[in-house]
Amino acid sequence: MKKYNFNAGPSILPEFTIQETVKAIQNLNGSGFSLMEISHRSKDFEAILAETITLFKELLQIPDGYSLLFLGGGASLQFCMIPYNFLNTKAAYLNTGVWASKALKEAKFFGETVEVATSKDKNFNYIPKGYVVPADADYFHITTNNTIYGTEIHTDIDSKVPLIADMSSDILSRTMDVSKYALIYGGAQKNLGPAGVTFVIIKNELLKSQKKQIPSILDYKQHIENDSMYNTPPCVPIYACLQTLKWIKNLGGVAELEKINIKKAQILYDEIDRNKIFKGTAVKEDRSLMNVCFVMSEPFAALEDEFMEFTKKKGVVGIKGHRSVGGFRASIYNAMPIEGVQVLVDAMKEFEKLKV
Ligand SMILES: *Cc1c(COP(=O)(O)O)cnc(C)c1O
């Protein structure tokens, strides 16, 4: 039986990514050496990094004037690096969940912060709207996809101050206008590759607002000047990301992937709305295309464990919801095929027949 990995992160990767990375770990380009043991300064690795950057820029249509970095430390290190580099007067944050709150918490170490809005009152089940960002803020920080609650900002918002976005869990899931952002970052382990590498897309102009003397390893300028090789980059995760990018290109690019993502989410949300046993937790207009959160409706609340066991027998793995929301969360990232979603939906239908 084929198993489908619905885990939230680390999460499903294309079979292609896994196979190609395994080959390179055993023997890179027929060199007789493993990807794990070659120098990051070798011609082989320099070519890998250069191709990763070129392909990422091509697929996401990153305009000129932006740098692309692959760093360590996860998205969580960016929570600290961003204010360390760019918070001079005050920084504005939109608080849409645990990750956004963590980003805000780190910023407070470096200066004044403004929480422009929060959806905490409803356990983050919606994206606040109609807030005002102070015109004198150094930047405005948003989390485009809230992995735990299944809410997502679906459009590239206009911001008068530099816009900074954590896109850990929806990068490359839709076409976007990168030019509206000053900085985009995320851990690779949801939509791109294994854990251990963080992508940072940064508008070079933003660097002009960096006025402080700060430690080199936390300084974006140092990383850019050294072409992402200020220190040893995570070579194996970067190689795996490159394979995922190739997989996306073969599929027809991000626009094609977006169509599939919309279709996948629609199949699942339609079933959640139709099925008497389940109900969605996020407000409809803000529903995420990547993390689909749902619970059992009142009369069936005691059947959670039974449903989990039932789906497991069909090959569905990892749909337990985050403890702060409960119920279920099906993460249907880029690499999840439509068949996987269909297996889950069929199980939901079958379970309803048994219980209603
Ligand atoms: C998973 C996740 C993070 C944390 O990433 P790390 O790489 O573990 O630091 C941050 N933000 C969002 C939106 C996430 O989904």
C-alpha cells in the first residue's frame, strides 16, 4: 500500500528529490566522491549553488536587485537576524499565530515593536484586515502561511514601508510579485527540501538601512558579499532543494504547480464542507492551500482516534492537528500528489457512511 505523508514539517518531498539526492550522496557526478565529503569551495559544489540560485530566481521570477542566500539556523534565526539588521526606530508585526508571535518576541530584544493587529482572540483562525502600519516603521513583518492554523495571506499586499515575509510553508506554491517585498525567508523543510537550510531573498536596497556594527555571521551584508559562503553552507540540503526546483521546472513551473495546489485544496475543503462529520477551523476566505485544518463536528467529537486509525489503514500518515488547534491538519504541500488528497477524501466519505 502506498503511504502519503501529510506531516507539517519536515514533510513530503518529491520522489525525484529523494532519489537524485541519494545518488549524489553515493557518488556525485561520477566523481567517486560523496556530496557529503566534497569541499564547498570545489568546482562541483560552486556549480550546484550557482544553479540553485539561478533556477530559484527563474521559477519565482525574482527581479534584478535582489540577492538569494542559503543559510543555516532555520526560519527561527531570521526572527532574530531581521531586527538585528534592520530595526533602527521601530518595527511593525502582524500577529497571525505562533510563528509570527515568535518573530515579534525576538524583535523586542532589538528595539520598539508595534503589533499592528492580531487574530489571537479567535485562536488565529483568520487573517486580520483593516489594520494600519505606522508610516515610520523600519519594516512590516508578516507570516504569509500560518502552518499551525491553516490560514494564508493569498495576495502580495501593498506596503509603504519595506515588507518582510516569513514564507516557510508556502514558498513556490503560487506565482507571486517578489518586487513588493524587501525580504522573504523560510526554512526549506516544508516546500523545498530537508531541514537544515534557510532561503533568504533580499532586496539589495534594504541593506542601506543597516546602520549597526553587528557580528559577521548575523550580518546579511557579509553573507551577500561572500555569495552565501561566509561559512560552510549546508551542502546536502542545498543539493536537495536544487532537485525540487528541477522537479518544479519539469512540471511546468510555479504557475502549473499553483493550479494543482488550488485543485488539491478545493477537493479537500469541498469534502470538509459537505461531510456531516467534519468542519473546517479557519474562516473560509483565509483558508490555506497548504495546511488544511479541520475538526469533528460536535456529535462526532469522540471519534477522532478512530478516524485517525481508519485513515492510517488507507495509507494516510501525519494528519494529527497541532495541539493548540486539535483535530486534524492535512499538510498538502507542493510535493503532495492529487492522488494522496483523493485517498484522504475517500476515507472521509467512507467513514461518514459508517457513522451517520
Ligand atoms: C516551520 C515554520 C517556522 C520554523 O522554522 P525553523 O526552520 O524550524 O526555524 C517558522 N515559520 C513558519 C511559518 C513555519 O511554518
